[in-house]
Amino acid sequence: MPYFPEGMPIPVIEPLTEPFWAAAREHRLVIQHCTVCGTFRHLPHTLCGNCQSPEYDWVESSGRGSVYTYTIVGHPVHDATNDSVPYNVAIVELDDCGNVLVPSNVVDCAPDEVAVGMAVVVAWDEITDEVTFPRFRRA
């Protein structure tokens, strides 16, 4: 069951992000990685923020990490979230992939149960045939 109801805007798949979404459809979390300096980055970008190299590959993550920070959304920001509030928006720090930060949600707990440092693992939210979104659940 999707985390948000039908009608929520979905990401646009572009050439730069297509490898991420293709892996997600296979329930694999991949993170962009600079092949020059080794820096991981998410969201994907054309240049490395550390060395400005355009060279990169994609590295598969275990999907394990912890909640770095979060907020509880109490006011609907889109009509599709009218019946979903309150919900959490979490920034997850991955254990591998250079401790990169991934914005998402923790899907298996009440908003007041989310906590900084909570161990989480990726869970897959199949939105459409083309878009599978990485969410997280308690590890």
C-alpha cells in the first residue's frame, strides 16, 4: 500500500536520474558516486560537489542507515495529503555510501515514534509501473 494516497505528485524521470529509478524498480537502492574523488551524492547531480568532476558511477547501498533528522508535517501541503497528516519527512543517513543523506519517510511507525538515531532499512513503495520510491522502516 502506498505511503501517500493517489494524486500525490510523482518524480519526473530524467536521463540523469533514470539509473536511480531503474534500480528502484528492482528494489535496489543505488547512490551516485564520483569516480575521481570517491564522494557519494544524493540527489544525483551532473558534477561532484567536492571536486567538480563530471565522472561518476552508481553504487548499490545496503539500504541500512539511521534517521539523521526529521520533521512532522501537520498541515497538508498538497491536496493529496489532506487525509495523511500528520506524517513524517525523514533524512536518512546511509551506513554505507559515504554516509550520504537521503530524504524520505519512515513508514512503519506513528509520527511521535520517529527519533533521531533510529535504525532504519529501505522499504519499497511501488507508486506506478515506472516509479518505485525508497521509503524506510525500522530496522
